[in-house]
Amino acid sequence: AQPFGLGRAATPAEIAAWDVDVAPDGSGLPPGQGGASRGEALFADFCAGCHGDFAEGVGRWPGLIGGYGTLDSRDPVKTVGSFWPYAPTLWDYVNRSMPYGNAQTLAPDDVYALVAYILSANDLVGPDTHLTEKTLPNVVMPNRHGFARDDRGKAERHLWRAEPCMTNCKPEVEIRMRATDLDVTPK
Amino acid sequence: AQPFGLGRAATPAEIAAWDVDVAPDGSGLPPGQGGASRGEALFADFCAGCHGDFAEGVGRWPGLIGGYGTLDSRDPVKTVGSFWPYAPTLWDYVNRSMPYGNAQTLAPDDVYALVAYILSANDLVGPDTHLTEKTLPNVVMPNRHGFARDDRGKAERHLWRAEPCMTNCKPEVEIRMRATDLDVTPK
Amino acid sequence: TGAAAAMVAGRARADDTLITQVQPWSRNLGDPVAAAPYGLPTPHEFDVVRRTVDWLTADAYSSVSFTPIHALDGTITPQGCAFERHHSGAIDLRKEDYRLMVMGDVARPLVFTYADLERFPRDTRVAFCECAANSGMEWRGAQLNGAQYSHGMIHNMEYTGVPLRLLLEEAGYDTSRRWVYVEGADAASNGRSIPIKKALDDVLVAFKANGEALRREHGYPVRLVVPGFEGNLWIKWLRRIEVRDTPVHSREETSKYTDTLADGISRQFTFAMDAKSVITAPSPQAPVRHGDGPLVISGLAWSGRGAITRVDVTLDGGQNWKVARLAAPPAPMALCRFYLDVAWDGAEMLLQSRAIDDTGYVQPTKAQLHAARGMNSTYHNNGIQTWLMRADGSVENVEVS
Amino acid sequence: TGAAAAMVAGRARADDTLITQVQPWSRNLGDPVAAAPYGLPTPHEFDVVRRTVDWLTADAYSSVSFTPIHALDGTITPQGCAFERHHSGAIDLRKEDYRLMVMGDVARPLVFTYADLERFPRDTRVAFCECAANSGMEWRGAQLNGAQYSHGMIHNMEYTGVPLRLLLEEAGYDTSRRWVYVEGADAASNGRSIPIKKALDDVLVAFKANGEALRREHGYPVRLVVPGFEGNLWIKWLRRIEVRDTPVHSREETSKYTDTLADGISRQFTFAMDAKSVITAPSPQAPVRHGDGPLVISGLAWSGRGAITRVDVTLDGGQNWKVARLAAPPAPMALCRFYLDVAWDGAEMLLQSRAIDDTGYVQPTKAQLHAARGMNSTYHNNGIQTWLMRADGSVENVEVS
Ligand code: HEC
Ligand code: HEC
Ligand SMILES: [Ca+2]
Ligand SMILES: [Ca+2]
Ligand SMILES: [Ca+2]
Ligand SMILES: [Ca+2]
Ligand SMILES: [Ca+2]
Ligand SMILES: [Ca+2]
Ligand SMILES: [Co+2]
Ligand SMILES: [Co+2]
């Protein structure tokens, strides 16, 4: 289609300012470096109030550690350590969205340091680890292969396509659970 | 269709309370009587503030008199006298909706008196006229035959059914009138 | 916060600091959820509201406010800015105090509570409600400089309610009768007469609009929805339905809402709203500020007799027309949104739209209507509207040859 | 004002003074027109509002409020009570400060202002927006006692906006690329990846909802509308669109909005919302107070894969089903209202509804979903909902065999 000629060219600086997403392979990471020990100090200052000194979480604020081996259990605990497939995504998220309420105030080196600390709190890197844009993508996350593309079409679709039963579909019905037993609904 | 059995029977008193509409033949009029001279006094007390002492209207409040012979003119003046086809409708409206802001406070005799006054102010009855539920329907309004049922289907429909012109429909277009010349639009 | 990027003549455009600098809204928290349990538009849209024309009426209790159609798009009208017409103010009537009587020529005169109505089978449908006086001020020629004023006595909502037919059946209506008379609980309502054929067809005794309860000003808790018929019949605060053999000839259907022809004879019971359309933008309150090039012309079309099938738009005052694009398959007696995408050359234009419905009715010009009806019918003005759009993008309501 | 008529045992009913005595609203003037230039619901409907569940989230800035679907009818959701989900609050972004960048694998990276967007051809359509987590709290069984909480992370509005396709074409997108990445201006928005096939199909860059400007909490001035796809993709305060060959795997599409199966493997990019339905009334917040006899069962059905073709309702917990009445011909990826009119015998009932869409998909039970997915997938719970209605008309959220 013929362009409408609307909008204007984005400048390189504008693109750079907004094109900050980081891909699993680390593309998009800016040059920089930071170590877990400095990260620990930063974390104590800017993050621990919500996420706890050891990133274990405070109250209902999210914990960022633990949960290994629970994903196939009755109560999976999904954290950066147990669940996130790619370490660069952590950089991306912290860089853009944290600290909550004061986002996009961290320098790249601080983000490297914080990411190193969170990964070390998860025992995924050692406590003396320094990370850079080169090394961060090499951190292998435990749940790296824990994701599969949506396969509902193949795996499930055939299950719920039968013409449904309309009469005498089951001999009896029993109540198994009641919301009022839990009693967690706001009044 | 089988009734749902919803609602309940309306009682005679309830029906009487709400079934107050009055038809052109006067059916619906309650027994009562009132004369134009008492009506004039009532009008002065309750109506003249908006409609004027002689029902001529005050400011933008509606006038209720005059306008005879104007309906086919460039500027028709539509009043009770010039336009309303049936006198009982006046009783109905005053009884239900006037005085504006304090409706349904008039006794039937008051309404007869007010109606007699308004009709006399329009020279449709004499200044000493008394009206009752029996005599009011006999008042013949000048525009009694001034109404016809909607005939757009017959009179107009054929006029705007042609496949419309799409190109070169007229040689030129001239602006004939501009809203800004009038300048009556709120800012 | 942040100035827009300035054009620097002959050089590369300066970077826009709205992009290159982190803005507060990308750093800090916004409003929490349920900041407003029931929300209003952002204050930035403060001007998209109902407006009145003071000189039209003696006071604001028997008056009209107009839908800001010039600033809306799509077809649904939010209740909050949908036009109002009351004859003695919008009354406050609680559901608990609500009663509806069905009586007259029926086997069983009945009284329903609000709760009773909720037990009847109900329907949901979209319908436009247009005042018969919409565009009335424009009948003799261009007068009010804005689509809100010239065409804003209309709204279009999704209604839920009980078919009036079911209530009439419940009461055992006399099938030989030809009229029903419908009346509201407000002081002004001395009611309207509707052919029973229509009452049995598609009239709803409605309690929801756009999914939620009717607003007070739209008849809470119950109003009548009379698809395709003039708004005056859409009785608000509905309280009584009388089955009759003849119309009541009430004040609202004699003194008002009748259309006087050239010979002084007035058409009465002119119920259906004929096919009509208007370009909502550009329009006087929605001028074009962007100069020449791509321009979206957007408007509304509707017919009280069926569904819109086509809308034509002219840029040259009716010399040449193009078929506009309809946003969705039009539904009967509901607003239809049309668009025409043009490349504006920057020259003056005379914009008009023309609606066609599935009865074959083609929206006429005002001149055609005048020729057929004379100059005094005023109500039911569905004539073609003309906007003059100037080279500077400002728009004016004009009349053309 | 006025007590309801009392039943007098064995005698004629007393006259209802609400009818026999002239009430103030039939005597005095109500509110003038434009009493509220932009109006709110009547105070009598104070309880039809968005509600939150405090214990769900750490604070109200990254949280959810729920649509009061138990109290609505029809299909359109008013913006004022449409559910909200923010991850760092609803930001205040003026049209003047709004910028949209289209970049990545494009021939011409472009920046659009709000005014630019209004110059592209635009579309209007209705679409539902459902959070992937809607009914998530119900995944393991009955938990929240109300349709508002169990199914209220959904709304359905008429949107107007520019097809995303046109913006991608304007920038000259690389047709070999398979993804676009879309991101908002709020701090939390680290974006989502969408297959470009969908982006080119029916995604809208929308600026109006239900005819008027988006409300702040719904993304003013511009949000994405991604019909049929989970709400998290409907980026609010949209600021950037990047054409890419691969998804970004952002936090929102790895840490969240992925569905963990029994073996610990998580489904990623589960975009489409499968066919689902719920009875909105009777429901725990909408009990039946009128005793036995005629009862309207009303509910909503929808599918992110097409149009609803049929909804079945059971009164006995799934032993026997009846085909419900659909209020209007269902539109694809839009809410559909269904009704079943029953004569209630006053005995306990187990109410369920079951939606079928035009792909042949039949809404499954939770047991079927558990068997297929295990107990941890949580998102995309479209299982059949059961309400226990007791003889006294009270209703409870239960789980049945
Ligand atoms: C005032 C509270 C607060 C502070 C301070 C804070 N966070 Fe958070 N953090 C949150 C909340 C709330 C979320 C979840 C946001 C959402 O709902 O999308 C979160 C999410 C995260 C997550 C994603 C967790 C997941 O599994 O998806 C990471 C990682 C994180 N924060 C890191 C940090 C770091 C690093 C800092 C300090 C630089 C920080 N946070 C400071 C409140 C906080
Ligand atoms: C406070 C002002 C006010 C007062 C007092 C008042 N009226 Fe009116 N009257 C009005 C208004 C306003 C209307 C038009 C109402 C509408 O828009 O439907 C009206 C309409 C009428 C009409 C119908 C006019 C037409 O041509 O349709 C009649 C008849 C009438 N009034 C009679 C009376 C009588 C009799 C009284 C006293 C008992 C009275 N009015 C007191 C304001 C007033
Ligand atoms: Ca990028
Ligand atoms: Ca395990
Ligand atoms: Ca009667
Ligand atoms: Ca004459
Ligand atoms: Ca504005
Ligand atoms: Ca309520
Ligand atoms: Co008419
Ligand atoms: Co999903």
C-alpha cells in the first residue's frame, strides 16, 4: 500500500531511548558491569523493603528466590530462580520496571550488579560474580527448557469438540466444595 | 399465551387515581363545574406569573392565546386558541401538569374554571361562561379539523426513492446562508 | 512536562524530549485500581459533555441538552453524555417506589413492581432515540454552528427490557383494540398514544441501557424503548399503559409533536424517524487542524424504518458523491457509523452526507422537504446537512443551493 | 414516601398509596437538563461498581478491580465499571504528550502524535477483553462467592481505532518478520510479543471505547485492542511497536501469563481465550428474592476464536441441559447475552452454563481441564461454573462432581 505520509522519521536518539528491550540472547543489553556484592548493597537500599534482604519477599510482595524442583509439584513456587528461562530478561525487567514506584532510575552498572546479586541469591552464580553484557547471556537458568509453545490446538481441541450430552448425562451430582467454607470473599 | 401470573390485580381506587386522561369526547372528565370569572382569579394567582394576566405569555414562557389565521402563514403562532383541536385536552393538561412545579394540586372545579378562563381569553367562550363535564366537550375549537394522520408514506415516499445522482449532479453550488451570520450558537 | 520537538529548518529534526527523557508516568505509579469504583472520563476530555442552548427554552426543567456527537466516534452513546429532554425535570424515583399499571381494555388490570418486571423474559437490542425536534432549529436554514446542536438530540444505546407485548398479554389485552396509551410518573407526562401494532412488535419496557441501570435522566428505573419512533414516545419513568380503541390526543400529540404543512393542516402521529445522516467530524466544533493530506471524514446515519444500506458523501456541495465505508453491518433502527478517507488538497470543501435505508428511502435535501411540506413543519427535519470547510480547516454550518 | 400496599388476609388488597396519593415526583420539578453535563449512575445504584479483593495483591497499584457483571445485563460494559488491571497504576498521559513509535525491522522508523493517528482510516468494532487470569482463583475449585469476582475480569466495549496493519505498512515493515513487540508508557510495561499475522489481521490502535475517549484507567489516550486474545496483550498507553523476527520473552510472557502443566512445563504464548460462559444472575451477589414461579436466568458467553453459536443451561448440575436463548446474533470475539426463562419450583438447583463456538469448541468442565492440564495451569480457566441456588433463593459458588 502507498504510505499516507503521516508521522515523522524517528531520530536515532529517540529510537535508542525507547528501544531498550533485551532479548534472551542478550541483544539489547548496553555495555556495563556489576558484581553481586555491590548488588547486595544496592538491593538492601532499593529493593529489600519489598523483596527482603535475601530476595525472599516481604509479606505479599514477590519473593525472587527458591522454588527449585517445585514446578511439577502440587504447589509450584515460581521465582526468578526456579522459573525464569533467561537471565537477560531479569536485566530488562529490573532496568525498566524496578524499583517499583521509582522505575528507570538505575544506571546500567547498577542493574548488572543487582542482577548478579539476585542470581547469586538463587545460587545460580557465585557470590563474587561480576556480570557484563557479554557474560550475562551465558548464565544458564534452570528452567531454560521449561517452556513450550501453546499446543492447545493439538493437545486439547479434540477433547472438547464432541456433540455435548443433553439429557440424563450423569446419574447423580454431588457438591464437592463450597466457596463459603473458604470464606475469603470480600464483604 | 399462558399468563406468567406476575403482578397483582389493580384495585378500583388505584385505577381511578391514575386513569385521569381525558379524551376528545370528554370521556375521563370528572363531574365538576367552574366559571371563567373565578378562573380569571385563579389564573392570576397560579398561572399569570408565567403565562401573563391575559394568558399572553411572559418572556419565553408560553402564551396561551392568539394566533388565529396564522397556521398557513410564514410564522404560525400556535396557542390553545389557534391550534389545539379539542377543549377537553386542555382540561387534561392543566389538571395533570400545571401549575408547573406544583402540578396536580388543583381541584376539578378549579380546573374547569381555569379552562373556562383560558377559552374565554381566546374568545372561544363568553366571559361569563361556566363549564362542566357535560358542556366542555361541546366547545368547538377553531383548529378542530386542522390535523391529518401521517401521510408521509403516500405523500412523500415516492419523492425520495430515485436512485440518487453520483456525478455531475449540478453545475454549481452557492452558499445561501451561514450560521455565523445569525451568531446564536452558545460559546 | 516536556516540550514537543521543534523543527529545525534545513537540519535534522531535534530529538523529542518526551521520548529521550524518562517521563514521570514511566517512572512513578499511576492511580491504584478502583481509584474510582465508578469512573468518569479523564479531566482532559472536560469538553466532551452535554450542552444546552439557553435561549431555546424558558427554563432548564423543560428543556434539552445535546449529545456531543462531534467528539464521539463509533455508534454507542455513553449514558453520561447522552442527550436529555425533560418536560418537568428528571425525577428521582426509587425501584422500591416504582409501580407500573397495565389497564384499560384488558381482562385483568394489573400492577407490577420493579421486581415483577425482572421475572418476565427479556430482550437486549441496540436502538437510537432521536427527538422529533432534532435539527428542528435547522429547518429554515443553517442556524446553530455545531453538529452537537444541529443533530445532537439523538443517542444510541443497547437496551435490555421486557417486550411490551408480554405485559399486554399478561393483562389479557382486548385484541380488537388499536392503541395503547403510555404515560410517565413525572408531572409533565400526560402521555402518548402508540398503535398497538407497534406495541406488540418491538417495544421494550426497558430497565438497562448499555448494560447498566438507566440513569435518572434517562428514566430510572424503567423507560419505554420504541425503536425507530420519535423520542417523545420513549416514555421515561413509565407508570401506566392503557389499552384503548382511540388515541388520547394528549397535549404532547396535538399542541406538540405535530408537523404543520403549508396549508396549515398539521400531520399528527408522525411516529417514524426517516433516514438521516450527518458528518460529525469535521464539523464546526471539530475543525481540522492538521492541514492538507489524509483526512478522515466520519459521520452517523440512521433510519427509523429499517437498516441503513448506504451512505454517500460529497466534498463539493452535492455535485459529485462517493460511497462511504460503513464501520459494521448496519442494524435496523440503530446508528450506523460511516467513514470516508480522503486526501484533502487544502482547498475549501462543502461536505454533505446522504443516507439510504433498506426501504429504498434516500435522504432528501432541505429544499426537497420544503417543497413537499412548506416552511413550518419543523419536526422531522431529516434534510441533508452542509458543512463549509475552509482552507484553514475551520468549519461552518451553511445552506447551499 | 409511601409504604407499599399490605396484603390483607382473606380480603381485598389495600390500595397502594404510592398509586392513590400524588407523589412528590408527579407534582414537583426534577433535575434540570445538564444537571450533570457528564452524568453518573443514580446513587440508588451505588453498589454497581468495580470491586477489589484486597488479599490478592500486595498493593492496589499492581492489582485488579472486577466488573460488576452480576448486576449488568445486555453485552456492553460501561467504561466506568469495566474491570481494571494495572501493573504500576493508571497513568495520566495527555494527548499532547502522547507519542507512538513504530520501529524495529521497518524501512522507515516513525513517530506518530495523537493527531497523526486520527488521520488514518479507522475501524469500529465490539470486542471483549478478558484477563488470562479471569477465574484463575477458581481453578482449583470454588473460592470467591460472586460472579463479579469469579468471572469479572472481563469487559466488552465498542472500540474505534486505526488498524495496526496500516501503521506497520506506513513504516514499511519487513514482511519476512514474524513478530511485533508492543509496549506501553507506564513503568510496568515491559511489553508483549504478538505474532505479526495477528497484528496484520484485526488488531486496532484504539482511541475510543463506547464512542468516547478511553478513560485513563483503560489506556487514555491510546490502547491496543487485540480481539480474542488475552487482556495482557491489550497494551494501555501504547507507546512503541517493534517489528521483530523473534519474541522478546519479556517478564510478562515468561514469569507471568504462562500456564504450567502437570509435568512442570509451561505453555507460553497462550494467546486465544477459549469459549466460556457464566450465569450472571442468579449468582451469589444476585440472589432470587421473589420465591418460586417465573425466573429469568441470564448470563454471558464468549469465545476468543470466533462467534458463539449456542449456550446450554442446566438446572440440575449437568444431568440435563436446555438450549438458552441468545439475545442477538452473536458477533465474533464479543460478549453474547443468553437467557433461559424457567418456572422455578422452589427447590434447590445447581445452575451451570456451557458455551459452544463456531469452531465447534464446547466449553469443558474444570475436571476435564484438570485432566488435560494438571492442577497448576491457573490461567485460561474457562471451565464450567456451578452455582448452588437454595430454596430461599440464596446462591453459592460450589464445585460439583
Ligand atoms: C515498593 C515495593 C518494591 C520495591 C522497592 C521493589 N520492588 Fe520489585 N516488585 C514489586 C512488585 C509489586 C512486583 C510485581 C509487579 C507486578 O505486579 O507486575 C515486583 C516484581 C519484581 C520482579 C519480578 C518478579 C517476578 O517473578 O516476576 C523483580 C525481578 C524485581 N521486582 C526486582 C526488584 C529490584 C531489583 C528492586 C530494587 C532495585 C525492586 N524489585 C524494588 C515491588 C517492589
Ligand atoms: C412557573 C411557570 C409556570 C406556571 C406558574 C404555570 N405554567 Fe403553564 N406552562 C409552563 C411551561 C414551562 C409550559 C410548557 C411545558 C413543556 O415544555 O412541556 C407550560 C404549558 C402550559 C400549557 C400548554 C401550552 C401549549 O400550547 O402547549 C397550558 C395550557 C398551561 N401551561 C396552563 C397553565 C395554567 C392553567 C397554569 C396555572 C394553573 C399554569 N400553566 C401555570 C409554565 C408555567
Ligand atoms: Ca528492540
Ligand atoms: Ca519436582
Ligand atoms: Ca383512560
Ligand atoms: Ca391564514
Ligand atoms: Ca477534548
Ligand atoms: Ca443496586
Ligand atoms: Co412526529
Ligand atoms: Co495466555
